Amino acid sequence: MLLLSNDAEEERRAKIIDDVRQAISSGGGSIAHDNDWGTRPLAYRIAHQGDAEYHLLQFTGPPALLDSLGHSLGITDGVLRFRIIKVLPGTPGPPRPEPAAAPAPSRPEPAPASAPQPDSPPSEPSAAPEAEAAPAPEADAEAPSEAEPTE
């Protein structure tokens, strides 16, 4: 997974991706999946940036390739973060990125409560009936109480 800085020029970001692909192929590896997830917001700011360009590359290669790739990505300007993870056999493929959330359509504001609603009869002001206190049920004199044990 690569997170590239949006402050870097488009050509620079494209060169970083091409260099990673070239390093994998020349280092004895092969790319299984190459997904460009586009620009997405970060969970927290990195280097004073709130979003980054995401790229997911799944590849196979020898351990020496992982070491050299990790070193080169660590010193490359324009790379905010990267993570190389060993995927075990049988692991499902990469997740599909969700489309960027579109703004919710604006809803018309509801009419004030005092304005009459169309197709409804006008309402008369009604006073809420006062709740009468219900008398507590009297205990049956013949029923045993819970405190007294029964035989």
C-alpha cells in the first residue's frame, strides 16, 4: 500500500508508481493486482496533509526484493506512508474501493408546526387531559404475602 503526497506533481507521483513496478519486475517479482484508489482523506494528518493518493499493489517476490523496495520507498520524496505486508495463501483478493461519498441531496425544510398542512383538516387547540392518579390495587386479605413463607 502506498500513500503518495498530493503536494508532489502528477509526473512525480506517476514516476514513483512506475519505479515501484519496475523494481518489482526487475527484482524477480510479479504483480498480481495493481489498484489505484485515487485521492482519499487520511484518518489523521500526515506531514500537514489531510488527504493522499492511495495505491494498492499485490505482488510476489523474494525477501531481498522486499528489503530493497522498503528501503527505496522510505527515502523517496513524495511517499507519505507505505506498508508491505506478507499475504498468506488463501487470503481473499484486495478489497474494491468504495466510490467517494456524494453529498446527500438537500431536503426541503419542513413547514413550521403552526402552519396548516395541505390536505389535512385544521386542528383545534386541544388541552391535554389531566392524568388521574389510579388508586393502588388493594391487596387481597386472604392471599399470602411474599414475606411470609407458605407451606
